[in-house]
Amino acid sequence: MDTGIPPRDASAQDVKAGRLLRRWKLWIVPGVLSGLVALALSLLYMGGILTPADHVDRLPIALVNSDTDKPLPGQKENLGSQVSDGIVSASPHGDVDWRRMSRADAQDELASGKVYGALEIPSGFTSAVGSLASGNATAQPTLTTLTNPGMGSLGSSLAGQITQRAAHQASVDIGEQLVSSPEVAKASSTTRVLLADPVAVSTKVGHPIGAHTGLGLSAFYYTLLLVLTGFLSANLIHNTVDSSLGYADSEIGPWHSRHPTVPISRTQMLVLKMVMTAGLSLLTTTLLMVATVSILGMDAPHPALLWLFSCCASLSVGLGVQAINAAFGSIGQLVAMFVFIALALPSSGATVPLEATPGFYRFLGTFEPMRQLVSGVRAIVYFDARADAGLTRGWIMIAVGFVAALAFGFAMTRYYDRKGLHRMVPQPG
């Protein structure tokens, strides 16, 4: 292969690796960067998942009180009102955002992913408890907790634990009232034990999702694939175009080559790479859907919309990577990795709800792309493509990503071109 490089002087001696390893300056840059990356990634990824229950802040859960019975003798409110008031007052620090609403509204909130679960006090609850105390009950009073698996297995499970704990505490509080009443004071010890915890708690799925959804995690992993393919494809385009146009060496195995340098401005180079990114995003997204939906059978009730959203999402990531690479040069890939992956994954709210992470991650989640893309994909595959389930926000943030990538990338390259900061390629001596 003709590389265009003059042959090495045969009399020159190869420098031994051991000699170079003793040069401490050679270790500084890779050592510092590797250490900082390892430390930052460890803190970012582990800091948001170790104790989610300790960081719960305003986790939205619906509270439904359908009990319209008259109060029991000697009481001002029926038991449904007492239970709902007690549950809300038991969260004085705002760790749970109990949203009081009707049964229909709660079902709508579950179907749009606005709440992680619900606790329902059924109609006739007060009468059922009263019948139990008088010995005329035909069925045990029941509180129902509703889960929302579309919000992720951990988020739904966390909400389920909270609602079940609240329901059991409500049962204990009602039991204390019953046991202290004069009528029950004369009852047998067995009856008093039964009445001390009189309410059963049942768990149902509030908004079911498909069987091929990875227990509510398919949206996250699919979004991760979108981000990774956009990120990797953009970097591959960046590196191969630089190599083909003579701005970087090409080395595959033992073969090394350097092409003649093609004179091109930084701005025109960015145009070239962004157009190629747009073209290849159609290919990568199509293959991604073929693999996940057609071959593996992932549930995708709106395939055309999912494909369109996926193409735009992957392209937004790719354009952002190209803009960062154009602005930062050789460290651009590291910067892009932090922007689109390292900071984005733990703040996506896809595996651990953002309401159960430290405030730093909730701050990142307001603008990091992964959070917005996960919400859009979730809306499409779990929540019937409802706009208010996160799809509108996903489209808006994709558009913002487009504009930001184009504005930042071309602003930087045009600045470099105006200053005469061309990409100089040293020629071998």
C-alpha cells in the first residue's frame, strides 16, 4: 500500500517501550483524564440508585375517595374522609404528592403516566366497616392499591409500597376506633383481635401494558439504543470523514495510510458530516426497529409514529455530537459522551423515578436529552401515544436539540474560519 510517507531510515533504532514508560510526563494526560472519568461515572451512576426510598420527593400518587356513606354514630365524617385526610397528613414533608381525585380522573392519570399508582377507598366503605363492627358483615372492607407498570418496575413498585403502607396504617387506625368503642369492648378476644386490623388490602394493575415490554423497561432500553446509535454513528462519520479527507491517519490492523488533504473549511466540513448523519440515521433507526419490533417482538402499538420519533431523536443526538466534535476537536468525543450518556442515563428517570433521586439528578432531568426521549417513547409504546403523557414534551425537546446543535456547531466553525484557525495537518518529515 502506497501511504505517501517516506520510508523510515534503516539505521534508526526503535525506541523501547520500557524507556518510554519511564517518562512520567507521558502518563499525565491519560492518567488525569482516566481517573476523572472513572470517578465521575462512579459517582453519577451509583449516587442516584443506592437509596431511592431515602430521596422520595413529591412522588405523584392518586388518592380516590369514593365513600359517600353517612358517618358512623358519634363521628362527624365518614371513614373514607377520615382515611384520606389521615393519609395526606401523614406526609407532612411532601415526600408523596397525594393527588385527591375521582375514580375516572385517577384512571386518566394512570393512562397518561402522570401518577405512579393510586389508592382507592371504595363506595360503601363506612357501611362495610360498621357492619363488621356490629357482626352483620358479609364481606371484609377492602382498600385497593393500583399500580402503573408503564412508569417502570421500580417506580411502580415504590408507589405500590407507599400505597400499601398507607392502607395498612389506615386499617390499624380504624381498628383502634373499633376496639375502643363500647359495643366491641364486650366482644370476645378473638373478635377484638380481628377488629384490630379490619381492612383488607388488594393490589390491582391500574393501567396494564403489553407482555413484551420488559416489565415497563422496554421504553428505556429502546431509548438507550436510539441514543447510542446516534452517538456512535456520528462519531464513526466524524472519524472516517476526517481520515478520508486527509485530516487524520487511517490505521486498520497493520495497514496504515494517509490520504491527501482535501482543502475544506470547518463550516463546510460540518455541513458534510451533518448531512451524512441525517442520511445514516434513517438506516440505523430502521434497522433498530427491525431488530427490536420485527425480530424480537417488542410491543409497539404505533410503529409508524415510533419510527418517525426515533429517526428524529437519533438525528438530534447525532447533530449534537457533530457540533460538539467540531467545537472541541480531539476531546469532543469525551465531552459528547458526558452530555449524551454519562449525565443523561442517571437523570433519565427511566429506571429510578426522578422523584426518588437526589436534587442534582432532578435538575439534570429538566434538560438532559435522555429524560425527554424516554418520556416520548413511553407515551408511544405504553400510553397510546397521548400528547400529555410526554410525547409533546419529547417533540419539543427534539426540536430544541436540532436548533441548539445547528446554532452552536455553525457558530463555532464560522468563528474558527473567520479567525483563520484552519485545520493544519502536519506532514511527515
